[in-house]
Amino acid sequence: MATTKKTKKAQTPLDQRETFVSIQKNFADSSDMVEEKLRTLYELQKADVAIDKILSRRGLLPEEVSTLEAEVEVINGKIARLTELNSGLTLSINENKQKAVESEEAAARYRAQLNAISNSREYDSIEKEIENLDLEKQIADKFVGEAKMKIAENKATIEELNQKKEVRAEDLRIKKEELDNIAKTTAEEEKVLTAKRNALAEKLDERTMSAYERIRSSVHNHLAVVSVFNENACGGCFNTIIPQRLIDIASMKKLVICEHCGRIIVSPQMD
Ligand SMILES: [Zn+2]
């Protein structure tokens, strides 16, 4: 019983308002008009797909551009931070070099005094002073050595970041150019397609258009009219089409609706 229910549901998923099923009986006044109407629907579908393509192209690019811009900004921030650190370190290196020279000179002056001193207490005190100055010089020298290493490390990181930035910036340049081109060309392209689309839509009655729009918006690939795929499958849901329906489709004199997905199926000859 559950299977029957399921099948029923699948057959009439869009029955609430206008569907291709509900317009099937009065789709055309004569069978000759069916083919023309089907062709119009199929062309309309093509124009809508082309318009969708333009919109999606435009829709993605601005996002990609802003992502790349944000990435470049982050890289620039890192480079600025490391450059600032290196300037600070260079300044401290100079200060410490100066300090080392001063300590060395002061120690030399004390050493010269030592020969003239006979008082052992004073001698010890000066020796202590020299020891301190030597230590100060050692500390300053050590700082200079370490800071130079840190600067080299930062420079290597900056170099890496610059390479990364170059790649991103080139990407950004290309995407921006693409977006500019799309903005320039798609406006005209979209105008032409929309005019074509509207002219086709005008040829169709309201109920047919309503059914078309309804199915288009309810299926994920936005195709309301599909052709036969691989000889015997619906080009929308890829379920098998029974032989009698295949004959009807090939005749182009009947409105054939896929019993599984509700799409109109047309002959591949219309491609
Ligand atoms: Zn189908």
C-alpha cells in the first residue's frame, strides 16, 4: 500500500496550481500548433538558461574578488608588522652597538688606571667595575647577534609573504578584469536575451507560462523542458520513458509530460 501512495505522490507533485499536466488537455487548439508551442517553450528554456548563466557568472565573481582583496590585505598587514619589528630591532642593534663601544672604552680607561693604583681596596673596586663593563658589553653583543638573526628570519618570512601576495594579486587582477568585462558585456548580452525571452513568452498563453515558471523554480536544475536522453530516458530525471510515450514525443504532436518529474519531454530533433 505504501508503494502505491508513493507512486501517486510522485505523479502529481505540482498539482496544487498550474502544471503541465493541468494544461495538457487544452495545450493547443490543433495538433499542428503543438510542435510550434513545444519549440517556443524549448527556445524559451534555452534563453532562460543563458540568462541564468550570466547571472551566476556575475554572482560569483564579486565574492571571489572580495575574498582575494581580504587575503591580500591580511598579507599586507603581516608584512607591515614584520617590517615595523625589523625597524625597531635595527634601532636597538645600533643602541646596543653604541653601548658595547662605550662599555669597552670605559673598561679600557679603567684598565689604564689600574697600573697607577697601589691601594688594594681601590684596585679591587676598579677591577669589579671592569668586570661589570665587560659583562655589559657581552650582553650588548649577544643582543646584537640575536637581533640580527631575528631580522634575517623576519626578512625570509616577508619574502615568502611577498611571493604569496604576488600570486594572490595576480589572481585578483585577473578576476577584477573578468568582472569588469562581464559588467561591460553582460549588460548588452542580458538585454538581448531578455528581449528574446520576452518575445517567446508572449507567444505562449498565461497558463502555459505559469506551469513553465512553476516547474522551473521547483526543480534544482531549473529545466522545465528537456529532451530525450540516450534514446529512452527523461533528460531531466533520467527515468525510463515507456515506448508509447517515446512515439508521442517523436511525433511532436502531443504534449508529453514526464510521469516522474513533471517536466515536458521534447524530441531530441529540436536541439
Ligand atoms: Zn523526468
